[in-house]
Amino acid sequence: MDKAYNHALFEAKIYEMWEKSGAFSPSLPSTSHSTLRDEPSGSDSKSSGRRMPPFTIIMPPPNASDPLHVGHARFIAIEDILIRYHRMKGESTLWLPGADHAGIETQFVFERKLRVEGKSRFDYDRDTLYKMIWDDVQKNKSTMESQLRILGASCDWTRNKFTLDPEIIKIVYKTFKKLYDEGLVYRGERIVNYCPRCGTAYSQLEVDSVEREDNLYYLDYGTITIATTRPETIFADVAVAVNPNDARYKDIVGKTALLPLVERELPIIEDVLVDKDFGTGALKITPGHDATDFEIGQKHKLQIVSVIDEAGRMKNTPSKYVGMKVEEARQEVVKDLEAAGKIKKIEKIAHVVGLCYRDKGLIEPMLSKQWFIKITPLAKKALEAITKGQVKFVSERYEKIAKHWLKNLRDWNISRQIVWGIRIPAFRCDKCMKWTVTDGAEPVKCPSCGHDKFVQDPDTFDTWFSSGQWPYATLLSSSGISNKEKFEDYNYFYPTSVMETAYDILPFWVIRMIMLGLYATGDVPFRDVVIHGLVRDKEGQKISKSKGNVIDPIDMANKYGADAMRMGMVWGALVENDISLSEDNIRGQRNFANKVWNIARFVLAQPSSKAKKNDEDKKILKELKSTTSKVTKALDKYRLNEAAGEIYEFVWHKFADEYIEKSKDRREQAQKTLEFVLQESLKLIHPFMPFVSEVIWQEGKERFDSPILINASWPKT
RNA sequence: GGAGCCAUAGCUCAGUGGUAGAGCGUUCGCUUGACGUGCGAAAGGUCGUAGGUUCAAUCCCUACUGGCUCCACCA
């Protein structure tokens, strides 16, 4: 053994050895009876072999189009620690890997590449574009997967899944059809958050709100003065509304106002949504371009006028503005209003506008027909499941946040106007224009009129609609090498044990998995929810490309070893909290790996021997026992930092600094204890630092109790 | 406007109803035959502020101050 541990010499080989050994695949019960897990654990089950409880984590599928970043490294470290621990405890352990097609993200990135070549998505037909993105994604997907291997993820590659696998798509279709058939999906005309540059609508969650200063224009509408930040939309006005409790306007309600420039009469109506104290207390109602106005418009059965098209240009206005971009039109309209003497006052106000989370441009509220999921019944069940403890949030504060979300959700728009994704299986009859939803195939005959020509909705599902079904979709369609029949995975491993992911996708993903899981399977998708914090830099700053403070986990793994990188991901801070990651921290963990290596070098240099135990031996064995017990408890409570700290303290300071030092006077007598404590220490270390522990194990395996550490049994407590 | 979180050693963070810990950093010693990616020792905190509960609070409660994050239709 070399004087210093050189991770680069071993890691790839060790991973290959594990993977080839089949250690990543769960060992299943020998019988293929699908409800085995539900059998009472009576004496007869013992006779048919040792029955192992399943332990399952479905990996949050990283975007297939991106390389891993340090945020991924954290979940890989956390989940792999849990997985390796449970595997060593003898449970039938499955960590199911996958990749997400990440609809909008991926198409957005791909279009940027096209732009570099002077092309755009409009240069290709749907199928060609899809094929091009598919090929591009396949390349990146394998990069991402090899990075998972570098970091030591002991996931079952024989069950690897992609959100666009045909079998996954089938399941997603089935869920959509069920929702539709049961009246939980509707096609609605709504104000959606439309990004004219991306050419698609976004869900509420994908819009960033920023405060900015704008002009608030007080416009003379004849009988009444209104205040607006968007004078260019006045041509889409259909009414003026005031608050019913506003004494100032009592007598003019029911009369009309006069729209400037085009001299159109508008009814003056009352609605409680109008704030008396804002502006003049009179609100112009523009249902085609504002969500509140749309709501008021619906209530009062007002007409809807659109004056902005999907490219963000004016339409249905006096001809001089037609074709202008919104900002340009605003200036022109203001100029004309000014000339007509209709602007009474301009003041600056700070208000909140929506920005596209992709390109940070302005979101245009637009009227559009999209598919929506009625969220209330789903959310109610999810809330119940959390309250009853069927799904447990390990951290109380994330439970609060999840509940808060579930109580405040609105209907979920699942249509996206992009090609990269799962195309919505809705077909409109050419003749009667009615929609038919199928489980994928084009219908033969229109159920309404019997016609046989259809047009499929060109839209695709929101990515989260498919990833929201991930736990059951993966298991329903997987079997792996260890299992011959599909559905057996589902029967055995569902509901999964733990969902582990970052808090920033709690509302996008976690609560939707609970809702859809309950809906589609009748059971929760997972028992425990472990939410981890984000990785920040040394100064606690959020890591982002623009700040230039990115830490590439693969670089770090190359430089200091995957073990050090992983340990750095859980060291020092609770899983649920953000961590500040510095290279110093990772280097410190590299030093620990080296310490372990040198302990082994010392112990393994001496031949095995037998001797009577003295007090020093008894003491270290007692400390080992107490450490094992603390580590086990900490791991069961997902307190990984605590577990890591205990191991570090014991191995370095108790075992190396104290016991080994004292043993030098009595090497032969101590050898047996040295070997035993080393063996048990390696087991404790293994979930955290799998490579160095396995390398050492292989160096001295004839002295240890298992041929391969990954399959060794967890120390007794 | 709402919601959640945080405030402990120079830095990053653990922690407990009975007067505080780690890693890194710093200082001073160490060519001990596993390791200088190391060994030994040390300095360094009135645990944000003000009240309250308690025999006792850094830990529980209230208010305040400062910071972070998320949500929200005030045009």
C-alpha cells in the first residue's frame, strides 16, 4: 500500500467491480408471489428463506440534457448513503435511476444551440425537431449517467428509466385519460402566463415576480378617471369597474364611460375585487390581458377582446398601432392620449410584474385555450395523507410549507406549446370540433358525430405532469435483471420508502407526486419525505453561473476523490439546511480518507494473531459499540451530519490517535482487536466514503467477514 | 400583503432546561519506524437585543432588531 491514498488509481475499477457483481440490484424474495410483502410475517415465511423488507428510493431524475452540478451531488451523496446503509442492513434495496426530458428547459437550451448556427425551431417540422432534440439528449444523458458513476451512486442501472420511454408515456396517457373521463381535466379558456419569446404558456409556478417602477397613467374616460400602467391595452377594454362600497361612484354605476381615442362606450360596473384606494378607485376591465379583469369579466359575462398576438404584437387596434410591439405601442398610445388631452396625471409606482423564468423577459397575460387539471379534489386527498401521517415529512418546516401549498393551489395548466415532451393525446374532430381523449392512439370514429378525421392537439404535457407520476410509472414499467415480470417491482417496492429531494422543487414535484400517486394508485407514492437544502458557496451565496462561483462536483471528485466530495455534501450541516461548500471542506475530507487508508496500512502490515484482551482493547470495543449505536440511530433519523461526525471522531481520534498509539507497545496482542475495529469501522464509513473503504477491504479481505464490503452486514448495535 | 426560516468561536455550522462543541483558519512545540493529507498543545464565545416562565435558559414564551427564502390579481 502506498504512503498516501490515491483515489484516482482505484475509484473507476471499484465501481466497475460493484456493478458487475450485481450488488446494485435488489435481491428479491425467491417466490414470485406478487403480494408477498403483504403476507403476515408468520413462521412459515421463515421456512421459505429469509424475508427481507424492501427499501426503495426513486432517484429524482436529473435533466437528461445537462451535466450534473453540485446540487445533484448533494442528493446523490445523501441518497447513496441511505441506500448503502439499508443494503448493509440486509434490506432488499432498490435505488432506481432515471432521467427527465425536462421539456421547456431542454428545448430552450437546444434552440439556443440552433440560434448559434443561425437556425430556429421554425426551420424544422415537428418530427424532425423532435428527432434532433432526442439525439442531442441521448448524448448528454450518457454523460450525466457516467457522472453518477463517478460519484459512486449505487443505483440499479438495469432499471434505468427515461421520462420519454414508451412504457412511461403509456402510463402518463392512462392517467390523463382517467382524469379526463372522471371530469378532472377540462379545456379552459384562461388568462395564461404567456412568454412571447418562448412561444409557450407557463404555469403559475414558472413565473418569477419582480418589483419594478412604472408609470401609472390617469386616463380620462369621460364620466370617470381610471388609472393604468398599460395604456396600450385600452382598446381591449370592455368595462370600467368600481368597488360597490365606494361612495364616490355610487351614482354613475350603470351609466357609461367613454374610451378615449376610439370613443367607445363602456359600461360602469361594480365588483368587490376593485381596490378603492388604488389610483382613482376605478379599474378598466381588460379581460383579454389581465387575470383579475378576466375573473371580473367572467362574473359579469363581459366580452373578451384581444389586442396582442402570440408574438407580442398589437392587433385589433386602430390600424396605426397594428403590428407594433407592446412597448412601442405603449409609447405611441401615450403620445396620442397626451395629444388628445386625456392624460390627467402620470405618477411613478412600484409594482410587481411577471417575468419568464427562462429568459427573464416580460410575461404577457394572454387568453388561451389549454388543458387544466382540477386541483382541489386532488389536493384535498394529499393534504389528508400528510395530516394522517401516511406521508411523513422528516422536517416539520417542510411539512408546513407543503400543506400551505396544497391549500393554496389553483387549477394546473398542463399544456405546453413545445414539441419536446409527451404529446397530449387529445384529438379534435374535424367536423364537429369536439375533443376526444384517448390513451394515445388516434380515435377511429368521433363519438359525437361519427366522423373519422381528427387533428391532434399539437401541445405537449408540462414536464411535471409526467415526473409527478414518476414513482409508480417507473416501478410499473420496470423489472430489472433480478425480476422477470413487470408489475412485480410495483407490487413489491410501491409505496417507496423515501423521497429525497431539494426544497426548491417541493411545490413543483413533491406535492404533485403525492396528489397524482394517490389518484392513480390509491396509495401514497412514498412514506418519508426528506428535503435537503441547497448548496451554497463559502460565503453562503447561491451558486450560479452568472456569479462565477460554480463548483463542479466532477472536478472536485477528480481532484480530491469522490469520497471527499460526498462527505463534503453532508458534513457539518443538517440535511434540511443549506450548506456552504468550500474546497477547504472537501480537502479536509480527503485528509480523512487518507487517515483511514493509513490506519489500514498500519493494521494490515502485521500478520493476524490471537491474544487475550486487555483494558485498552475492551475500552475501544466499547467505544466502537457506542459509536455504532449512535451512527445507526442518526442514520435512522436522517441526521447524516451527526452520523458522519460520530464516525470521524471515533475513527480518527479514538481509534487512531488513542488506541493505535497505545497498541504500539503490544502489537501482537492488539492485532486481533485492531483488525476487528478496522473491519467494523470500514463498514460504518462505507455509506459515506464507499470507495476508500472498499479499496482497503479488498486489500485485506481475507481477514474480513465478507468478500466485498458493499455486501457486508451492518455492525451490530 | 402573507408564509417559512435564521441570528452560537475569525469563517462555515452542530448542540443541550443546569453556566457551550466540531471542521477549517490562527499560535506554539514535534525528522515517535501508519499517516506533515500527520502528532502534541493552545488561544478564541457575557450563544442578536429587551422582557417573561422556571430553583435554573443559549435552548421554552412574547416583543424588537438584523438577515435569508418562498408565495400574492392591487390595475
